[in-house]
Amino acid sequence: MKNFKNIILPEQTSIIETMKIIDDSAMQFAAIVNDKKQLVGTVTDGDVRRGILKGISLDEPISVIMNKQPTFFMETETSTSYKKFMQFHKLNQLPVVNKNHEIIDIIFSGYFNDENIKKNKVVLMVGGLGTRLRPLTEHVPKPMLKVGNKPILETIIEGFHNHGFINFVLCVNYKKEVIQNYFKNGEAFGVNIEYIEEKQPMGTAGALSLLQEEVTEPIFVMNGDLLTQVNFSQLLKFHVKTNSVGTMCVREYEYQIPFGVIETNEHQLVSILEKPVKKEYVNAGIYVLSPEALRMIPSYEYYDMPELFNKIISTEQTASVFPIREYWMDIGRMLDFEKANKEYDSLFKKEELV
């Protein structure tokens, strides 16, 4: 790989510095070396997100969260061996080292296969009334409101398309003709678009029971009023690697308690913490569901995503969370809409030039 040295980092590098480097490289991977330039670990986007979920400070050295038993190949192996080994073990990256354990190359799966098209369906929920954004939504459905001179929904579709996803299902209801007349079958946007009409509100999961074709691969489900720079390829890889039936994207939410919080031991006052800031993870409205999850959804009934995930949990199947560390904005209120318009050019225009 050309410029692989850009993603070889000293083990003292902070987590936040590593995040920036792997994001800028677009490889979502870094190899970690010691003072002797020897391979001692690897870090992926998934490792970073798991560290965030554990509450590890981003100022900690990357050695805290790296994989300390990295898989590697010696330089004496042939490229055919690399390919077979990576395909068998479903590896996306493979460091190659010399006899001194120094990295001489990093092989990526794309080295063997440039095909980026993925067949997983992307289901976008775009049938809401957008009541909180009236009068803007009196004649236009919320996903068709323009942010950065293009509809929110177009930016969402472009985001998935940039990661190779081309098969979309739009669940429509309110002002459906506005959406259908704009996107049609998706050909003008380089994608395939089908439509499901909710004759009545079916919740955030109920409409999935109306999918016409049998689903054999994990699918994405996303609310149609979100702007985000989530790496959808990494999200899918995370879902598959964790053997999850359902994966929910979450984001950190901070709120301040406007009073002094009291800690007691029976009748004794132990401490007073004045107006503390609390942090919690909240649902971000982006999901990956395996076929097993879809079979749990009742047909033609109102059904919400929290109900589905509770059912996955109650049946002792794997439900995972994927922390969003990228840009995310739920455009539900007028203030959100105005803020998104101010931020759009600096965040999304650069993607259009890639």
C-alpha cells in the first residue's frame, strides 16, 4: 500500500490523535509500533468506538485500547498467500513485517478487489408529518426540506452511496408524491429506489413487515430527517463481526441537573455536587437489522424500534450498540434546521468533491 507509513503510529500516540489520523487516511486502521519500530498492536475504528463506550479518556495513549496480539505476515509470504489468508479470516487489513518485526507494508482487502458495490438494502423512514417544523412542512415533507441547497433525503442517499450502498427502500406517507416525483426510481442518482406506502402510521419498525422481497442480508434502517457522517461501511462490519441480530447507533447526550445533587448515607449528608453534568447514550435513529430481527416484527401492525430491540434482548439474542463519534444532527426543530444550514457547507461540501 502506498503511504502506509502515514498510519504507523508510536504507542504513545493519544486516542484522539489516532482517531484523526485514521479518519483522514480513510482506512479506519492504524498499526502501532514501539520505540524500536516493531509492530506491537493494531487499532481499528471498532476498537476506538469500544473504548468510547467503556468511558476511556481520549487523552489516554492508544496502547490502552489497541489489539495487542495483531495478526501479521512475514515478508517471505507470497501475495497469493496474503489474499487467501485475508479472505479466509475475513480480514480487511494485514501488516507485513520483516525478520526484525518491522512493518514493510500493510495489505488492504481493496488491494485484491476494487469492487465497492454492496447489495444490502437501506430502508429510510420518510413518511412523518414534520409537525414541529411547520409552516415549512405544510407543503413539503420534512426529508425534502433543503439543507445546503439540496433536500435532506438526497444528502442521506449520497452518504450511503459514497460507501457503495445502492439499493434503497423509501417508506412514504405524508406528501409522498413530492418524494416520488423528485427521486423516481433513483436512476438519476446512481441508485435503485423502491417505495413502500404506509396507509396508516406503523411506527419506526412496523413498515419493515411490508418489504416485498425476502431479506437475506443485514439491512440498514434510518430516519429520514438525520444528517450524519457516520461511516456506514464500518457500521455494517461492526454488526457482522459482533454477530448481532440488531445494532443500534447511539450518541452521547449531555444534560445538566439545575440543582445541587445530594449524596447520603442513611441520615448523614456525605456530599453536595452543585449542578452536575450528566452523560448518557441515546438512540440515534440508525439501525442495522439481520433477517432474524425482521422475522420478529408483526405484520401490518404499529411497531416501534424499541419494542423490537427489547424483543431481541428478551429472546437472548445479540443486540449491540454502535457509538457515533462523527457529525450527527436530528433536524426536528426549527433551531436544528437553521443550525444544519449553517454547518452544511463546511461538513458536506468537501465530500461532494471526493
